[in-house]
Amino acid sequence: MADTDKVDYHIEFAHIYSDEAGISKEQMDSIRHTKRFIRELKKKKKTYTLSLLIDEYHPKYTRLNLDKFLADMEKHGVAPTYVIYESKLITPAKMLIKAIGVDYKKHEKFHPKINVSEEVLLIDTNEGPIDIEVKGDVIHLSRYTCALLNTSFILLRLGVVSAKDAVEYTGLTEPRPFAAKYAVNIESKKYAPIEEASRAIILASKYRACSRYFKVIFSDEKTFGGANPYSVMYGGSS
């Protein structure tokens, strides 16, 4: 795909799991930083597309009311053009696995941990809601890990892999190109191990050249490598 057919940046923000009820402080931080980043892009006359990635592949329960969540995002002044479900990224994930060296698949970076502070999650069951305490590290041991699916989504936004029926248009903005010159994730720093793993996976695959076009902004930090938090992003300058 020619660069003339791409937007400059495809931004994933306000990442959410399907067992979450709605917008939390974590998503609000991401929304605020996304709005600031968009202002910087507009100053530089850069084009962009916004997407929401929903993880409904790893959670065992579903609580998220997507229509309400999207409406709330729109009220906050930043609506995604596209929604993507992680389960729909399995097809490009299979392609990615084939593009990774056999020995590397056993590497610990393929199964990174996420630091989780102590919290209480409300889970709906047939017997009613129950509270579950969450503490310590969380690690996904499924074949299609968070890191692998995140990497697939990065490559999908860069236009180097495809996924049939993976992208849903929200209708909240005008249609925009999906493929981009840069893929940007704006999220909590707790996902840093996932992003580091994604970069390592890309570098271990035949898509290694794409590593320079993948950027991360941690939305719970005030600066990201420079006085202007958007001039230098995790992963290199734009």
C-alpha cells in the first residue's frame, strides 16, 4: 500500500476489557492525552485515525455496554472511527506466529506479565454480582497472548497484515483510512511489558522493519522523554 493512501497516525486509545463496566480513570487519562496529541497533530497538519481495541478474548465475563461506552467517549470529545475486537485478530496472529523463529516462541517475552495493583473487580454471575480481589502480577498463558494480539493490531494498522471482518466502523466520525504510516498506542504504563514484548516480537519476525513505525504514549505520565510529551514518544521520535 502506498503511503499516499495512509493517514499519518493511527491511534489506539482507551483500551478496555469486555468485563469492565465503563470509563475508568485509566480510560479517562488515555482520552485526555489523546485529545492533547490530536491538537499537536493538527498544529503540524498531520492526519490521523482513532480506534478502540476491546479485549473480549481473554476475559471470562462480559459487562461492557459498548453503545453507552462509545456515547460517553463522544461526550468527552474524542470518538473512535473504528472498533476492533481482539478475538478478530487471531487470523493475523497466526500469520505472525509463522513469521517468528521457532525458538523465539518459547521466550519469556512472548508471555509478559502485567503489573496490577490491588483492586476489587465486580463480576456478574448467574447467582448475582460477586467481588474478586486482584493482586500482584497477571500473566496470559493462552496461545494468543495479549502481546501477540497487540502486535497483530500494530501491524494491521501499518497495513502489512490483513484480518477479514476485524474492523467495525462506528459511524461516529467520517470514514478515514485505516492504514497509517505510524501506529500509536496511548495507554497506562502498566502495559509497558506488553509493548516491550510487541516490539521484541516484531524485531524477531520478518516484519522487523515496522518496529520504527510503532510508538507508545503512557497516559499516566506527565512527560514521555522530553519537555513536550508528544515530541518524543516511547519507541523513538516521529
